[in-house]
Amino acid sequence: MLSFREKLLVSFLTLLVVSATVFWGKVIYYGLTEPIAKFGGEYTEGVVGQPIYINPLLSQTSDADADLVGLVYSGLFKYGNDGKIVNDLAEGYEVSEDKKAYTVFIRKNAKWHDGQSVTADDVIFTFNILKDPAYKSPLRQNGQGVEVAKVDDFTVRFELKNPYFGFLENMTVGILPKRIWQDISAERFSLAEKNLRPIGSGPYMFMDFQKDSSGNIITYKLSAFKNYYGGSPYISRLNFNFYPDSQSLINAFNKKEVAGISNVTPEKLGELKSSKGAEVKELVIPRYFALFINQTKSVALAYDEVRKALAISVDRKEIIDKVLDGKGLPLYSPLLPQMDGHVDFSADYAYNPEEAGRILDGAGWALNQESGVREKEGDKLEFEIVTTDWPELTENAELLKNQWGEIGAKVDVKVLSVSDFQQNYIRTREYPSLLFGQALSFNPDLYSFWHSSNKRDPGLNLALFDNKDADGILEAVRQETDEGKRAESYRQLENIIKEKNPAIFLYSQYYLYPISRSVKGMDVKNINSPSWRFADIHKWYIKTSRVWKQGRD
């Protein structure tokens, strides 16, 4: 018979052996197995705004609409994880020798959410609606001068009046099912019920939505489309909750009402409750901010040496750290590092106020010891920065003012409402310098931003840049379909812009995407617009199972 103390010791030793067996059993099991994605789970995201047009031809003015369109609909092409064009509904395409005809072959396994096949008739119908002014699509310009014809049930041909290297991007628009929309008139197009209860061919299909007492949609539900040609999505259900403003969105994330939020600005990052259960994805988006210089409105800024000195006395790191909380890329040209043809000018534009001072001294800009402002032949080194009342830009403008003050430039900052800014300054070009941003794609067409024909409204050449060599490059590159040749042309253009300094490039801000760590499989790095964060959503997963590791040679 064992004593009580002996029984206690035996029980302890038995428990120790069992615990050790379980522990080492788990270690061995986890060492011999690996987790893989499993179907199931539910993900809820918060978005500011209201869905109105879940219709690929009408969704361009609302992020809420664009997010849902990108999940429900498919285009012939789409943007991949790196922001570059890849096949979507198209399984391939051919381009004619003169670069004016694109023959696109549609996947035969592509289905609508109601089970019918996606065909050439749907593609032709969509592009004809897009071009028709009666339907008032914001994308109408993309279809001008383009004729589309049926070759067979799964082949279409697009005919262009002139070659255009960016035409594949125009074919990323979602395709509508003809049989659903063909009897809806242009007058009723934006009012149709299918704008909120869509039938598409994308990875997720419409399930339901809920409204509050005021008629606002508060939750929109999607379910995985198991017959999706890209493979059935792993996450079974997506829910989108809608909020009136960014603060409500952040509060919902902190209360775990949602597992992700569509975007957060750098200044709001600190309001997110730190948690091991979530992370903030830093996605590169092709938008940049720069100071655009109008040399016709400022005597000082018309001097080449002044613009050069200003460009090298910008401390971009200080701006990114203070304005963006470090969440951005410094820029020195209109192309981001992720774009073909980008030239690294970081050494040429390294922060060097001492060299800036020497450049100005050598060009006769003497520092007035009383005013602290440089002067040359009676002209003072002073000018005005015009910008909007966005906190990011106003803070940015003040930093530039202070940095340039150190080299003897007097800078005044004019902050305006967005409407005043657009109507009375951008449209009229009534500014000596303009602090603003521009949006591109990762396969950029710089024509409207830098060609002399776009110096006046509605053109986007905010620096009023006028250079014959640059114009020639911009005209030729639009018709160049060879990526290598196009990249070389852009390198030449960047060198021209570097020589003339019509603008001072500052930074590109990351798209900040807070999301639960329970969501795995997201490999997107570059997005052309916010909705493309879902480019590979059919590969995201929440549920996992373990399988035996495969033997290796």
C-alpha cells in the first residue's frame, strides 16, 4: 500500500509523463505537417460611404461601389498583385501587326452567377453601352474611336483608329450580362434594381443587404461563387458594413465590429488600438504629390538655378516622417520605382541646402542680411504656394516654407477650400506654384500630365510644361507597344524633366490597409486604385487544416 505522499508523487509523475508526451507529440506533429488553406470562414470589412451603383459602368465615383464591383464583376483583363495587367475573363489575346486590332479569346469556363456562360455577346453589349452617351458612363472616353465585333461566341475583335499602348487597361472594366440588361433603357439604366442586386462573373456573388430606418444600407453580404473560373474562393462569405465617416470606421475596427477597414490616413494610425490580432498593410499606389511650378506667374521661379536649388533643398525624409508618419516613398521624378522606365535620381536630388546656397550665390542671388531673403537685380526670391485645406497638404506646405527659408527664399502659403482651389486656381492656372497630387497607373500614360497641348484646363499639365522634345516622346510612346522601347522613351523624358525642373516631386503615400491577422493569403503589393486590394481575394483564407509535409529530395 502506498502512503498518501507516495500516491501524490506517483500522480505528479504520471501527469508529468502525460504532459510531456502530449507536448512532444504536438512538436513532432507540427514538425511533420504544415497548414494549408481550407474552405470556410467569414470576413467583415468596414467602408465609408454608401453603395449605389454596383455596376462597372457607373461605379467610378465611389469607393464603396468600386469595391463591390471588383468582387462581383470580372473584366477581360485585370491588375495582378504587382499592379500590372494580367488575363481575367480573357484566356489570351493577339495584336495585329499595325497594332490597331486586338483579338481577345474568352475563357469557355467563365460563368455568370446564375450559371450561364459569359460570351462575346456580353462583351460587345458592355462596350457599346459604355460608348453610348445616353448611358452617361464616366468611362465613355475609353471607348471613343473603338469598334468591337464578334468573331465567334468566345472571341471578340477590337479595332482602334490609332495604336495605343494602354488599351488593355481600358479592358479591365467589368462585363455586364447582356440578357439581364438589354431591355433596360438608357433612362432607367442608373435606376435599375440590378445596380444593387447584381449578377456578375467575379469571385463573389450577391447575397443580401440590410438597411436602417432611414433607408441607408448598413450591411451588404456576398457569398463565394463556387464555379468561379479562377477557383472557388476559400472565404465563404464577405460582409461590408458602411459608416458615415472615417472616425466611425475606426471606432468600429477598435470595437472589432469589422476585421478590416478600407483605408486609414497616417494621422489616424495612432487611433487604431494596437493589437497582435491585426496588422496594417502598406500597399504602393501610383499617386504622387509634387510642387508644380507656373513660371509665367513668378519671376523668381522662372530662373533655372532657383528651381534646381529648391529641388535639392527639400528634406523629403522630414516631410514623410512628419506628414505621413513614415508611410511613404520619396520621389524625384513622375515615375515610381515600381514603374518600367523609372530612373533613380535620388543622388541628384539628395537634401543639400549648402549646395543649393552655392548654386544661388554663383548665379547672383545675394542674401539680404536684413530681410533674410535673396535678391538678384532687384528681383526677390519669393513666391506663393497654393494648396487645399487637406491637413496633409497644409502641413507639407509649411514644412516646405521652413526648409526653403533656410536657403533665403521667402514663401507664402495660401490654403483654399477644394472648390475654390479647383475653380479659381487649377482651372485658370492662376498660381505661381501649386502643391497637389496626381494619380497614374503602374503602366502610366504621361501624355495628359506633361504634353504641351494639356497646359490649359481640362488638361492635367499643371506645370504648364512646354518642351518639343518631351512632346515628341509623349506622342510616340502612346503608340509604342514594345515595353522595352517604351521604358527607354520614359527614361529620356525623365532626363528632360530633370534638366528643366518644371515640378519638384516629393513623395508617394502608401495605401494603409488595416486587416485582421486571421486573414491569410493576401499577396498584393501594388494597387492601381483602392478596390484592387482585392485582386487576389479568391486566394485569401481564414480556415486552415494540417497535412503531412511532402518528402524532399
